[in-house]
Amino acid sequence: MKTLLGKTLRGRLTILYGVLLAAALAMYAAGSALYFLHDLTKQLDASLDRDVETVEGILSFSSDGRILLSTHEGEAGGDESNRGYLLEVWSPEGQLLYRSAQLAGLSLGPLRQFQQGHGRQKPQSYRLPDGERVRLTSRLHHMQGREVVVRLAVSEEPLWDEFWDMVSVLGLGLPVIVILIGITGYVVAGRAIKPVNDMAQRASRISAEHLSERLQTPNPDDELGRLGAAFNQTLARLESSFEQLRRFTADASHELRTPLTAIRSVGEVALQSPGNAAIYRDAIGSMLEEVDRLTRLVESLLTISRADAGHIQLQKSSIDLLDLAQESAALLDVLAEEKNQTIAVTGDAAVTVSADRLILRQALINLIDNAVKYSPPGGRIRVHVHVTDGNAVVEVLDSGPGIPSEHAEKVFERFYRIDKARSRAEGGAGLGLSIVQWAVSAHGGTVELKQDTESGCAFVIHLPLEPSDRRLQKKEG
């Protein structure tokens, strides 16, 4: 059975439920049979009680002291033989006074002592020396001024014959019921598991090249439907991840090829030019600029790669958020001065967070650097630190043209640029905001974009306050 059915879920379910059903029916049958036997015994005991009263009514002593059994007409007779009684009458001293002829000299067993105050004994089963099973009851009976012990028994063989007839019926019927229900269960299980087989066959055809395939879910509300929906969601995430990986690989290759092509082109032009120190100096300067850009790109790629792999361990410490914002802005003052821009850092000096200083500073630098790039000459960049709704908040606001709404949800994607040509000319690769999002998420915070196409846009970072600064949670910036 294990070889034929145990290899499949359908077979295992059929065997399991078949065994459980057989056990349940066997216990039910055993309970029913025992109850039936108990009921038959109870009926036999009630009948025995009535019979012993009848026998007591027809017992009498003869003039010579013998026990007589009389008919209703007062004549002595063998009424007990007609009734099938097995009767003994004893004196309290243990002398046998009468034994019915049906016993053929066999005894109904040793005479038991009666308990004080009890004139009868509970019926009990007894096996005669010839093997016949009987049901025996004993009573103290007062007859003509004398006390005798009346012991009456009836055969249990009809009772056991009826009991074994019932057991035989149950023994023959239960296996048939189990087999029929087992076959029905096997068919029902096959129909119930058919969607699983269909999903397995369809899932086996899904590969990295066909991640757009989805499982069929005829009933999305049942357990199998929810399983199929969960699997489809997993496929959707995998498809998105594969697509992101392909796009990342293509974009990274393109971004790396651009400076390498520029370096090669400048070098080839310089080699073809006549030997002039000024020309060579300009060529080397251009090549170094491209190398610097290539270095920044590789560092960004390494940062994202290490972050995705979980190899960056945060070294957290208590950080004054306003001081960190001022430090980050100071590193970009030179770039802002080249465009005649101003960077204003304001806020609550008491706001502190538990964070990795270097990683969080890199996130702020990336945001402020973007603000400087996209703000016009003479523009103003504002960095504001405050507390809102129990969170430390850093807002970086620029005075640029803003970001159209159709691009707002994609600015944190890797290599995504609104104006690719302009971004490349200014040295951007579309990785800065991705690094910002990872850095903030690693600290349990969030970053969002609030755009205003007329007055620029604002990137807002929300970070958990340091536990010691919960006094600031109710403050509003």
C-alpha cells in the first residue's frame, strides 16, 4: 500500500483518512457491541428477577420435609423444566434441599454468604462443569416458617448467540464501509488536489526567461487559491528583481563605458596631435576628470552592492543631527559658491539620533549635492532640522525647476534620471538617491519627495529619535 499510494499526497491522504475512519468505526462498533451486550444482560437479569419470584411462589414443603414445586392448580409438576429453569434450594446451613433435573447432578457452584441486611445477591455469570454459561441469582426465601436459599439460573447461550450475530454483522459490514469510503475519498482527494497538480505543471514551465507566466487560480478565496496568489506575487517580485538586475547591469555597463570611451578618445586625439605640452596637459586633465567620475561611479556601485549583500555593518552612536547637517553642507560650500548659491542650515540643536555618522552624512551630502546641481545660479538651498510626530526630520529644499509628477515615484530607482543627458554632463549617474534611500532605511527611517514645480522640491528624511530624546517627541518643527 505504501509503495502504491504512499508516494503521492493523494494516496497518503486516502491512507490516513482510511485508517482514521477504520479506527473510529472500530471503536464505535466495539462500543455498540458492548452496550448491546450490557443491555441484553440487563434484560436477562430483569427476566431472572421475575422468574425467581415466580419460582418462590410455587415452592412448598411436603409433609416429610421435601421441597415441592406446585402448578397453579396446586399439583406438583415440572414447571421449571418447561420454563428451562436451573434451580437449587439450600438450607442456610449449607444442606442441599432441591436440585432441578435439568442440572443432571451438576452444581451451580459454591454457596456464597449473604451480606448482613441483604436478602439477595447480584446476578453473576457462571460456567457449569459441562461448559455451559449460565446467569445465576440467589435469594433468601421464607417459606412455611423456615428460611431457605433459592438459587435460580438460566442459560446465557441465547444471549451470546445474539451478541455474536451482531458482531458478525458489524465485522462484515465495517470493512465494506471503509473500502467504499476509501474509494470515494481517493476520488474526492484527486479532484481536490487537481489544482495543485495543474499549478505544479505550470510552475515547472516557468523559468528566468518566462517569469511573466502566472499560475491559474480558479477559486482565489480558498486555501489553494491563496497559495496560488502568494506564488504569483513571488513570481511578480522575482520578475521585478530580474528586470531591475538586467536594467542595473545594462545601465552600469553604459555608465562605465561612457568615461572609458571618453578617456580613450582623448588619449587617441592627443597621440595624433603634434608634441605640445599644453595639448598633452589638457588631455591628461580631461582624462583625470573622467577617471575621477569613473571612481565615484565605481564607489557608488560598490556601496549599493555591499548594501544589497548586507555586508555593511552600521556603527551607531549618538549624533547631533543639526551639527551633522552643517558638516555635510560645509563640504559642498565650494560647489555652491561656483554657482553663486547659498546653503542655509537651520533647526533644533537638541535633536539627536542613533546612527552611523559616515553613512548618514553620505545620504545628506547626496541630497544637498542634488540640490546644488539642480538649483539655478544664485539660488538658495535650505536644510532644516526639527521634530514632527515623534520623529527627527531633515528637510533639504532647493530652488530648482522641480520634478514632474510622472517622475516622482521613480527618482529613487537606480540609474534613473529625468534628464539623462544633462545629468551625465554634470557627473550624475542616477545612483545618489538610491544610496540615500538605502542609508535612511538602514536606520529605520523613510525618505520622501515633496515636489513643487514652481519653487523647487524638497526631500524629507524621517528618522527615529534617540531614546534619551523622547522629551522632544511632542515638539513641532
